[in-house]
Amino acid sequence: MLFALLTWQVAVHGALYRWDVRVDAAALRAASGHQPVRPAAQFLADLGDVGVAVPVLVAALGYVAWRHRRAGAPRWWLPSAVGALAMAVTAPLVVPVKDLVSRPAPGTTRLVAHSGYFPSGHAATAAMAYGLAVLVLLRFVQRGAARRLLVLAAVLLNLAVGAALVWRGYHWPLDVAASWCLSGVLLSLARLTSWWGSPG
């Protein structure tokens, strides 16, 4: 519902859209006065790139498949296959909304295209890849503190990626927020399935 609300507000230039524009302008002004931070922000923004985030997920899925197979599970490949499928459906869900809303990039930034910035593909990729990696790995983390730390690390990483995307002028704040909403739904659905437990 929140994703639908954000999409509607951006499409009709509603109150949240106007707030988004003001926040983004403030962020870009702050960024222009902190040039030394640009390399760090660029590094964090790049963590949402398909070429960075997806290999992390592939490594996690491969490890989980290996662990299940070594344990003799009859469907050892199933958790990893479901994780890969969840990642694969992300782009087909994001791209049509980009085309429908056709939002321009913030400020004067036109690095890739003139429109199609809502929702953020980088934020969605990061949320799904790192989120799914945590979901499949939690099966093998027994200590409660370690499990909480792993989840917290993924949350903080995604917050950093989202902030960097805004700071660098690649996305408006609501672009990132909408991607988190959509990814949250997908990750929740994945978590509810029995596939994250034993495939046997």
C-alpha cells in the first residue's frame, strides 16, 4: 500500500512529491559543500549495481546449496533456486513502473536516461540481493546475537546505499523509499515460504 501511495504521489506531483523535491534540493546543496565525501558516497552507491550486488547473492546461494547438498538434503538446490527466482523477478516489477511514472533524474543529473528514475533500480537490487543473502544464510547461523548482527548489517548497508544514491544526485529520496517498499514485500513473501528452512 505504501508503494502504491508513493507511486501515486510522484505521478500526480502530490504533497509527498513536493516534500521529496525540497529534501532532495537540500541534500544536493549539502553534497556540493562536502566534496571529499564524494568518493565514499560513490562507492556506496555502486554497491547497488547489478555487477556488485548480484555476485554477492550468487556466492551466498552457492554456499547454501553446497551446505544443503553436503547434509544430504533431497532437494538441496531448492532454497538457492527460490532465492535466484526472487532476485530475477525484481527487474520485471521495477521497470514497468519506471516506464509508467517516467520521472526525471534529480537536478541536472542525466547520466543514463532522461526519465525512468522512480523507483530506484539500484536501491531495489541492493535490498533484494543483500536481503536474500541474509535470508538464506540465517539458516546456518545459530546464535541469536549473530543473527541479529547479520540482519542489522544488511539494513545499515541498504540505508547507506540509499543515502549515497540521493547524495550523489542519482535518485530522489522517494525513488529509494519506493524500492525499499517493493523489496520489503518480496523479501517478506520469501521469508514466509518454507523454502528457507530445510529443503528435505
